[in-house]
Amino acid sequence: MSRISIGFYCPNLGSGGAEMHLARLIGHLDAQTFKITLFLSRSNGQYEWLIPKHVHVVYLSNGKIKKGILGLLQTISPLAAEIKKLSPHIFFSIMDHANVVSYFAHRRAKSKSRLAFGIQTPILQGLKFQWNPFNKLISLLIPKIYPRADLIVALSKGVRQDLISLERRLGMNTIVINNIGIDPQQNPKTEPILKNPEKTVLMVCGRLIRLKGFDLVIQAMALVQEKYDCELWILGEGPEEENLRDLADRLTILDDVKFMGFKDSPMDFMKAADIFILSSYYEGFGNVIVEAMAAGTPVIATDCPYGPGEIISDGVDGIIVPVGDHRSMAKAIAQLIENRSLRNELSANGLKRSGHFTGEVISSHYKDAFVSLIK
């Protein structure tokens, strides 16, 4: 049997969880079963180093397409030309804005390829949290475009239900495959971590944007600091950094809040931290929860839609706290600081739970879905 040809499209392999997942997935799909071509609108993404050498990478318009709506529109024509030239068995894109581009490019190419979309965020939850015209436009296009796809892969049960709430027909062609949460084979060289052994290290990781709720962690830490000596590591970059610094300064804990920027290997820092916290208002899945579990670090997560509640069994392999409640978060942090046996129990159970989200396990589910798609 000849190999199955798959074309993947993503605007670029930047620093987000969706991009990391796609890079990991491509690296784990069996090269003897699949012939893979990756199309990117922009070059020099932070996760491009994860792509294996046997994968053919094509930079549309030399990888110089700009960000934003104009850039998405500029992508359609060159992507259509590449689809027509490659004529893959399957064409797969990831994230809603990329899926819309892929649909129009696929249509312009008059391609007979099976069309598949990966869904990484709950669009309705996003609009509830922060309305913006671009996401509203995407939400209006989804009911018209997504039913035309041959396959839709949602990364969690909650995201699938969010999608069906938007368009009931999507229940017919949407399956759930979780993201690849850990991939030790693809981690870069370990980075030495300097840590003050006298302090309990709390850690968060992600883009510094409002929906991640990092302000809640700073407020929670300020309460915990009244009794315990702590330090907070914030890994990531984004527009909220100045506001977060100002908040920590107002709460007089700025010296104990370390802004560490983007890191290729956050697991090195997770292993060194004492407690990992996901504080989001909403998520698609919560990749960092799985990474922290795999690092053996106890996890506290908000009960946000969607993901944490599908990964964590409260009190067994992690602790769930209400969304937006920094006092409950502070109470959970103090509980873990005080109770070493609970920390150890959550760490051990979390490590076992993380085994459900390895590259080998998740890529096998994708393999089954792709093979079934062309039968």
C-alpha cells in the first residue's frame, strides 16, 4: 500500500499550545504510513525545530505573509496553488482562523482531498469572556463552513460540545482526540535551574494575556506570603506583563515574582517548581497541566471550561478550584505547602495520569482517524 499523503496547514509554529501540539503530532505520525507536507504562512516559529527532517516544509510566499486578517486573506491564493500541486489524500489545518483559510483555499483549488479541521479553543466561551469582531466573524462562518469538512477533531469533550452548541449538525463529523501533552523525545537539552531552597516555588506558564488569569495567582500568592515564604515563576511573554508587574508591586511582592520569558523547555522549570498552577478563565484543554503532571509537580487548576475537569480528578491527581477566586486558590496553595503527604500523593497520581497523553498514544488515535477517513 502506498503512503497516505497529508498536507498540514498552520499560519506559523509560534509559541502557543496548538502549534506545539501540531509540531509534536507531525513528529510522531508514522513516516512509513504517511507522507507529510507542512504549509506555513510565516517562518521562524519557535516550534519549527520540532519538525523532523523527512517532513517537507513549504513557506507560502517565502514565509513573509503578515499577521492579521489581511495576512489570512493573502494566504488563500498561494495555499490553493500548493494544494492543487500536491493533491494530498487529506488536508488538515488547525485553529479556527486557519480552518477558514483552508476551506477557501481547498475550494479554490477544486481539490478532492479529504478536508479535516482541528479545533483548539471553545469559540463561544471566548466570545463570552471578551467579545471582538474577528472572533464574532469566525463564529458566524463556522456553521456555514465546518459542516462541509469530512472530519473535525476537537481536543476535548467540552470543546466538541461548544462547537455543537454553535451548529448542531457538527455532532455528526466531530470526534475528540486530546492534545499531545508530553513528549520527552522532543525536549531540548535540559536547562540548569537556579532555585532558592528556602522558598516554596509556585509556577505558571502561558501567554501573558487576561484569559490566563495570572493576576489571580499574584493575588493568591500575596495572601499566602502572609504566612509562608514563596516565589512565583511566570514563564511566557505577552501584552499583560506590565500590568502584572504593577499588580505585584502594589501588593509588595514584586521581588518574589520572576518574569522568566518564553522557554523552549518549560518542563525543566516544572520539575524544579513545588506547585504548578493553571489559573485560566477558559481553555481548550490545558496542555500545561499534563506537562506539570509528567514533571512530577502537584497541580492546582481552575474549574474552567474546558479541559482541567477532563484531566484532573479533584483531590486524586490534582486540586480543582473555582474560576476567578484567588482566595480559594490561596487556600489550596497553603494546603499543599502544609501537607507534604498530599503533595507526594498528587505528584505520583499525576505522573500516572500523564501517561494517557503521550505522543505515542495520541498519534495512534490520529492515525486511526486519518486511515478511516480515506477508506
